[in-house]
Amino acid sequence: MSRLGTPHARHLDRCLAPDASFKCPWGDMNTTNTDAYKTRPDTGTTRTYDFTITKETAAPDGVEAELLLVNSQFPGPLIECDWGDWVEITVRNNLSDDGTAIHWHGMLQQNTPWMDGVPGVAQCPIAPGCSYTYRFKPDLYGTGWYHSHYEAQAVSGFSGPMVIHGPTHVDYDIDLGPITVSDYFHRYYHSITQGFLDNKVEVTLSDNNLISGKNSYDDNGAPLASFNFTSGKTHRLRLINTSAFAVQKISIDGYDMVVIANDFVPITPYTTDVVTLAPGQRSDVLVHGTGESTDSMWLRAYKPPNCSPGKQGSYLATAAIFYEDANRSQTPSTRPGSNAYNHYCGNDPLSQTVPAYQLTPDDPSVTEILPIELRPNGSSNLWFMGNRTFRVDYNDPQLLNARNGDFEFPHIQNVHNYGSNSSLRFIIENTGFQPHPVHLHGHNFFVLQEGPCEDNETVFPHGQPEFSHVFSPGEASDHFGGRPGSPEQHSISVPSAREDLGRRHMGRSKPHKPKPTIIGNFGSCWDGTIVNPRNPQRRDVQMLLPGHYIVIQWEQDNPGIWPLHCHIAWHLSGGMGLERPDDFYNNMDISDAMSQTCDDWYAWSSNNVVDQIDGGL
């Protein structure tokens, strides 16, 4: 279905210059002398792509299932360009009964907020039988991906990788290109979402785990992914977690990895034997080819059951890595490392992930506390952030209303107008037993701090709402899964989630609890400290553990309406931030971009029932 993860997958060049006599378009710009948020090259080149979206029966793990495919491929085709190029993608919706829209994950969309690809916010859905052309200039460089942002369509295969070639601050020899890792469901996305809403939060168990869209199921002999190494060379692997739900632990038997970028942020390199990615996150890593030319080994993607419940046997995906003279008829015989199956659901410590280009956050103009809760509304269970849930109106995109000067939105759309405030800080507190990968559109945020948030009286100082409960880290981990993983898991020592959390918080004293800082109706678990305050981590997704908090902040330098939400497909708890609305009031580009999708959508939806079963994103 896709050449990704096969011996025929091509290695990527440093840039798309026509031949070796041309320099890459960024010239002397590099990761340490150029602020990519403000300065970027202009190549004058437009890279064009045509995508056709279809519903097809396919069997990436040997079991037939209904999938949503881009150009009949899973994963979808690679989008590749140079930093400074424009990208133009025409999307044709060949689905008979569903709208669609594509979000270009991690793209800031500076000056083009109407190209963010979120239906009901930045556009109307692309109606069945219709097409729409996205055109934008990638702001940052590195490894990204795209996916449907219409309901939970991405769960059924609707996603693919993006690579924006740019400067590198660490040398390497071979770019293996994108490697996607994902949980996988044999059921169609619509029934999964409906089941979550109907069944009182029974988590749908994934059927499998895939690397580059490949794995076998129940030893049925379906082909695995494979990759090529060259002895003596340094290889760049672009790891992307495209999962609906799963935290992924990625490792290579017998090898360390040097992490050089998280999301679209180059970082000071550090070495690890396992990379942890939440849904939506990416890490670029370097692996030194220290083996013999005849060696082979396993690349593993493991989803810890306490982080991401699945069916028995669904937790592990493997892919073979072969050196140039290895016997490809024989599978590798290597064993997993000691940390390959650890159960910690969070990202690497903030002290370890330091951006290569230093930026220091100012004091924020606005600070808010946002508890995430799960509450019943009578017939279903809904996620709330800061005491509000949300639902978009496909026929009435928020950005179009704002462009027309209407800054008042229905309460259910959960839009907050932050006007021209220079920066925003949010203390997000997870009161439930499930992890939440927090994602922001239109920005990379600073991650200032993270830590335990275990006390109901702290989060809810005015009294705990009915059905709310703050779970301690251990309690949350015990409640949320803990089933045994793959058979290989039993042959090595695997620390429990509780032990992992305890080790990471070791040395933190527990003094007498002071009265919490109260902002609005909620209390803060944060003690005010910042990790690496002169240059804190930046990225576009950060994992928020059960019974924990994170503190994030960003500059309001990108006018638009930007969703802040959990990146688990059937959580999507969140809200919308209306940023500097005066800057795009009366912008005719917004009207022109909306007119095509909205005219088509109005015509289709007036004659067809739109079965919007969730918040719509």
C-alpha cells in the first residue's frame, strides 16, 4: 500500500535543489543564528500535490478492514519541500457520505490561518464529490505530518508524513526518511467514536500496533516493515507517532539514539536508548551504524498497556533493520534492551530537552488554570476543559465570523477572546485517570514545568464538582490498564508505572502544603518554578499524565483562531483561542478561502443528514 518501510523506500536528500551545484536555499541560516519564527528564506518555488480521499477495504496487518486512504496509500504519500517553499495540495473528497478536511500538524500558518484545515473553525468541510486546494508556506523545518481533522477520521488511516528540509546542527550521512508508529483498529472510526460516547467511557481497545503501516496480526504472516543501514554511517530517522490513542516506546536492539529535534524544534542533542512519543509528537534521532555489514536487528514500537490499553498481543510492533550484506531471508535474533518495555507514559525530562535556538519567555499577560475532567451529560460522557466542553458548527466557521467582526460565539463553541494580549500562560491539570497529549494549533508553546497534582482541594478549592475526582499518579496508573503486554515483556524486568513515577519524583520533598494559588474557580498545583527559565522546551504537543499538571505559555504573535485540545482522537477536550482579531478583521483572503468550501458544504448538507456524533474535530 505504501513504499514507506520497505527496502525500496528512497533515502531523502538534504534539500530539493535541482543538482549538486545548487546550494540549499537557506544559505547561511542555521539552527543557532536564525529565529525561524520570524525569519525564513523565500525560494519562489511551489511544490504541488494532488490527494484523492477514498474509503477502501485494505489489510495492512493481514486483516481486511475499511480504511480512509489518501491516493489509496497507507500511510498517505510523503509531502516534501524545502524551507522557504510554498506547498499547494488539492484535496478531492471521493467519500460518498462524509465531509473531510486536512490539518497540517505543526504548521504555524502565519498569515494563512484559513489553511489550518479544521472544519467549523478555519473552513467548512470539503463536501463529498468536491475539492479544495490548500496553499501555505511552511514556517518551520523538520518532521511533521498531516491528518484529517474531521471527527475521528484519522483513526481509520487518514494521515501521512511531511518533511520540510532545513538546516541541521548535527551532521549525519543518510536520511532514512519518516517512520510512522501507530495503534491500529479493525473497526471503522465512526463506530469507535459512537461506542465511546454510548458505553460510559469504556476505552476501545486497539487491535494492533504498526510501524510504517505494517505488522502481522496473530502471526498471520503479513509483511513487516524493514529499513536499510550502512555500516560505518550515521542515519537520521524521523519518528512520528500518528496514533489515535497510544503512547509509543521506540527502541533499536543494542543501539542508542541521539535525539536532535522534538516536533519542529531542533534541540541540544542527547542520547537515550528509548524514545517516548505521545500521539502527534515527533522526534528526529541519529543512529550510528556501528554493526558489521552482515548484521540485522529489530526496531521496536511498544505501547505500554497502562498508558494505552489494547487487546492481548496488540502491544508490540517490530521492523527489521538490515545492514548492506545481511541475509534478508532470516529475521533478526536480537533481544530488547532493558528499557524497551518500560511503563512510564510521560515525555523525557524537561531539563533534558533544550532548544538549540534560545528563546526566553516574558511574564505573561494572562494566566489561567484549566482542569480537564470527564463528565456525563445525561446520555453520553463528555470531556470538559476549564468547566466547558465544545462542539463546532460545520456550517458556520468561527474564523469567517471573526473576519466579519462578530466576536461573540455560542457558549458550546468554547471560544475565548484574548484580544491583543502579548502572551498567555495556562496551568493545565489532569484530574482523571487517562493521559492527555496537549496540542496547540498556530504556535509552538514553551513547556515551563510539569509535576504531580494529586489533591482535590487544591484543584477545586470552592468544592469539587459532581463526578470529578483527582487521581494520584499511582491510583491513576492502577485504574487505567496494567494488563500484561507482549510475550517478550515477561522475559525482562519491567518496572511498574507507579515505580517509574516514583523514581522520577525521587528527591522531591513534601513540605507542609501551602494554600494554593487560586485563579478564577480553580487552584494551582504549580509551585511557580520553571525548568531552564532562560530557554525552556518548546514543542506543539506535550504529554499531560494522570494526576499531573503542565504549565505552557506562548506569544500571541499569530492572528487567528487556534484550537488547544487533547490529541487523543475521541477525547479532543479543548477550546479555541481568538488571537488579535483586529488584525484579520475584513481580510478578504478569509472570505475567498471560505466561499468555496462553504458553498459546496451548504449545497450538500441541505440535502443530506450530517451525522456529527462528537465535537466535530
